[in-house]
Amino acid sequence: MENFVWNMQFMFPLVYAASSAAFVCLALNRDNGRYAFLLLCVIAAAVASYTMPNGLLVWPVLVAQAIYLKLKRHLTIAIALLGAVIFASYCWHYQTPPLGLGAFGMLRHPADATILIGLLLGAVLNSVSSRLGIAMTILALLGAVYLGAKALRDRPAQQSWLSALAAILVFLPLSAASIVAGRLTPQWLAGNTAVPSRYYTLIDAFWAALAVLILYIFSHKPRSLLLAGFYGALYLCVMFLHPRMQKSAAEDWSGFIRGQTPWARR
């Protein structure tokens, strides 16, 4: 809740909203051929980049999306060059905090990095068992890679919007990886540390985007019953595992609205 009502933490939802808007605008540019959408794409990507460090990851994903959509070569190169300039300007005199595994640490310890990504994205399942949450999240990611790759290959008629959805689903785990690099260490696993609430915007966005992909794929062509059963059971847990927490959050929002809006106090 605080990510939406505290000024300092508004950057958490903003970076994901801006990056998603950039991917959607690039897809619309491909469909309509209007440079206005390309301009909006660049503006949204710049907003994401200067909001939080993980926003910089929007540029390589945009380049990959442009290549998949087969945009004109000069547009793809322009996006890559602009991203490089913004990346350089952001990193100029940037001080890296002495936290997290770090990029090189993730390369040296890929297993720890993968487990920590699973711990972060699977935070909604950690109250039952952190090991179960990590395992289920990693399996969900692997299944998403398989289903997403088949959808992008088999459905050229929906190429544009599927590319935007796929870009979002690539950007969100990359953002989780950046948090692991900058903030998390294996001590989080040993101490069974709870994931801070500020990261739940990322977590909720990931599971929501994955749900859209799964619903789309299974509504058009039935897949393996094993995959359907796995994702069905997983989302039942994600949605209904914490009724008390959901009730508490609803009461918090109700109290916030009653306390902040004149019409609600009457």
C-alpha cells in the first residue's frame, strides 16, 4: 500500500508502469507506423530509466523487441544508441552501495542468484515454505519461457501485443535479478528474512503478467493438462493463501480513503 501513497516510494510502481508503457508504445508503433508512439516509447523508457536503476534494463529489452518486430534497422539502432547514452548518463559518478551479490557475484554463484530470484518473486508463497516458494517460482518461470517462446513463434497475427507482453515478462525477472545484485545475499536464505513490502509491486506485476500470458495461451489452444494443473494450483495459492493479510490490506485502504477524502468522512 505504501508504494502508492508514500511520496518516497512512488518510484516503485512508476518504474514498472513506465517500462510497460514503453513496450506497449513500441508495439503500437509497429502496428500504426506513427512516430508519435515511438516518441512516447522513448519518453516512457527515459522515465523508467531515471526513476530507479532497474529502469535502465528497459533499453536492451526494447532493442530485443524491436528486432523481433522487424522494425526498420535505423530505428532499432537509434533505440540502442539512445539507451547507451541514457545508461552512461545515469552511471556517471554513480556510487554502488556495498550490498547484494553484485553482478560479478551473480556470475560466480549462479545457483545462489537463481535461488534468490525465486525467493524474491515467490515471496507470496514463502509463508508456507521458502523452499517450496522458490521451487514453484523457478518452475513457473521455466514454464513461462516455454509457453512464451511457442506463442511468439506460432502466432504472427498477434505478434505486436504478444511482443509487449513478452517484453514485460522479461523485464520483470531482470528487475528481480537487479535487486538480487544490489540488495540480496545468501544470508537472506539462512536467516529466513521476510521480503520487504516495497518489492511487492514487482512481485504482483510479475504474477499478473504471467497470468495474462497463461490465460491467453490456454484460451486459444489447450496445452498440457500437467501445465494447466500446475498453474491452476499455483494461482489458487497465490490468490487465496493469505486471507487475513488481504483483509488487513483492504481495511488499510478503506481507512486511508476515509481519512483522506472529504466525501468519505461524511
